[in-house]
Amino acid sequence: MTPDLSYRSALAELTWPAFPAPGAASKLALLFQIERNQWHTPQQIETAQFEQVRKLLAFAAGTVPHYRQMLGGHFPVADINPQSWRDIPVLTRRALHALPAAIRSEQIPNGHGKNFPVSTSGSTGMVVELLGTELTTVFWQVFCLRDHLWHRRDLRQALCTIRYHRDPAAKGLAGVPAAGWGPATDDVAVTGASFNYHITLPVDHIVERLRAHRPGYLLSHPSVILGLARHCLAHAIRLPELKEVRTIGETPDDSLRDLCREAWGVPVVDMYTCQEAGYLALQCPDYPHFHVQSENVLLEVVDDAGQPCGPGEVGRVLITSLNNFATPLIRYELGDYAEVGAPCPCGRGLPVLKRIMGRYRNLLTLPDGTRRWPRLGYETSLQSIAPIELMQMIQTGLHEIKVRLVMARPLSDTEQQRLTTFIRDNLGHPFRLHFEYTDTIRNPANGKLEQFISLIEPQGRPG
């Protein structure tokens, strides 16, 4: 790991070298393997991936109703290769949403541990439900450890997170403190404390908490970091202990990286994850682009015709989870867009993504000047209100929100009233809502879907 890492020992009598607990030992063993794998050639990595893909396909064809019907007798599963692979139909989000049981295995391998439900936020009006296993959890944690390893983090420092938390206590001003950084690290290493806050808390309050906790690392959405950095610059607030900003969920641009350098003198390190499959790509420790986590997923970027994109081309992201045998996701379309990158000069053979076009939410401005980050879809699926495919909000004034809806029919009066209440409750103000129906809300230039856009010029930095 890092030179400063203090490994956690399961034996009080033996601390150097530390004797890891069984779960920690398994994670460290996997980490050792993938850290060797990353230096293989792209061809070697692809060959290893397809060995695993053939095992996954054979299992899915035998135990998963959807794939039994789709693959059985139609595809030479045992002989699948990168060319014939592209003949397998794409699994859409709509199909996974409509037929979750048909894509679950009838016989999950015993060695993969207990299974549990996993669901996406439903922020676009469509909740996706699947099953995870203890094995998928282990892999999730291993790639988290790789992220720490690549960026040489000192885990003994404090960590502060601002994100959506299901724990109601996190929505209070005090947040939720924890003794360690979380399950990925707590059994492996001695870590500092973490302090966790809800994404809707006011900017000025969070900044005061950062000054009190003095974290070495800060993790949140880029839109949250933007508001914090602007507030700190406007009020000449420094965070001298901060070593790095980590971003999730949205795509940070160069201006945010520059702003964090200006405000705090620290770099921004991004990651690309999804609820369905965990870590998809990590930022290279030497360059600002991303390396696909090929030991976790087979990730494709394809054009509108389904053909692979080359370096510099933007396309749709398809993923195949290589370790989820409870709900196998094979060529699953996330709904994201990404730009393919050229091979990395760092020498890693892992594929490169130059940019991720994720969904980007801007700051909501309340009439009193308070800035918050709106978040819809976690507590309640929009489809529980009406058959809404996609929703986008555009703040056009301090009291005005345009609500753009993609759906097969207009809202009924009752549905519009319920949706109005839902939006106002989540935004924390009785905005005047103007409903508009459209065929698409994706940006035609880059395929990006922004759930919330503010047309109000942000205040904060002087000049």
C-alpha cells in the first residue's frame, strides 16, 4: 500500500508484520493479484477477461431465465471472442427494470456467500433492482483499496464526506461521525476518523465543520465541491490540512480542478462507479484520465450503431460485471457516455477513458440566498407517482422551476399535484413549477443528462 500505511493486525501480540484477519487477508490477496495484472499488455488483459466471460456466460445460460432463452443454442458460449461478443444483444435499463426476476440466477454458487438486494436511486424515474453477494462486496472493497494505493493516501488522516445518506441522523447539522473510513479499510489498516454529512446541508455550515474536523481528505460530488471552494475563496478560508479532494457521481471539469488548487492547493481525484457493478474506472495516479477496472468489469464504449469507439470518440457505456453471479449483467447499458482515451504513458495495460459524461447537478439557489444541492429519487421512485421516464428541472429564477418530463402521456391532475408536492418537499421551498413535455432531455452535443440545471449566476467569489 503506501509507505505510511499501518496494517491492522488480528493478533495483539504481533503488529510487525501485521497478521491480517481472514477477511482482510482475502482482500489483500486479491489486491496483490490485480496490482500485478495492471502491468500486463492490453492483449493479455483481454485474454484473461474473456476466460472469465466464458465462465459467466455458461453459468448465465444455464441458470438465468433471460439468458437461457437468449443464449441457449444461439451463441457459441464456449467459443465467444471479442468479435462474436458484439453479437450478444444489449441489456437495457428498461429491460432490467421490467424483468428483474428473469435476470436473477436460479442457483447462486454457495461459495459466493449470502445475497442481498441492490437498487439504484431512481433519480431518472426508473429504479433498477438486482442482487449482490458477499463476493461482489469483497470486490467492491478491493477496488476501493486499489484507489487508495494508487493515490498513496495516508489513511491515518481524517476523512470528511458529503453525500446522500439514508441514515436520518446524517441529515442533521451534526452529521454522523465514525471511528474509521469504512468497511473497505477498517479491517485492513489503522485509519483516522470519518465525518459524514448529508448533501442538502448549507454550504456555510459544511465549511465550518471542515474547519473543525481538519480532514486530510474530502469526498463529495463535484457540484458540492464547487460550492465549498467558491465559499472558501469568497471568505478567505483555507483548509491547510487538506491533501486531496475526491469526487464521485458527477464529472469534474478542468475549471473545478483549477478552483480547488486556488482555494486549497490540492488536486482533485475522480472515480467512476455505479450501484449496479461497483468500481468501473479509477483516475490514473499520473494523469487525469481513467483506467477501466478490467478485473471487475468488461467495459465497452460503443457508437449508435453498436460498434466500438476508438480514441477520441464518444459513445454509450456498456458493462459486464465479471463477479456477480446472482444477477449477471451482460452488456448492460448504463445510460452514461464516455470518451475513449489512447493507451496511457504510465505503462498500465488497463483500457483508458479520457472523460466520463455523467449526470451533472448544479447548485439550487433558495430565495434567501442559501445554496443547496437538490437530490431526487432516493426516498421515492418517480414512477410511484406517475409513469415518468425521465425528469429534468431547470431553475430559471429564484422562485421558478421548469420541470421537463419525458413520458408517454401528460400527467393527470392528481399526478401533477403529487409530483408538485414531492418536488417542493425535496427542494425545501414552494417553487412555482412549470411543466413541459418533451421527447428527450439529453444534451445532443455529448449525450449528457443533467437532472438539475440552474440558470442563476452563482454568487460567492468576488470579481
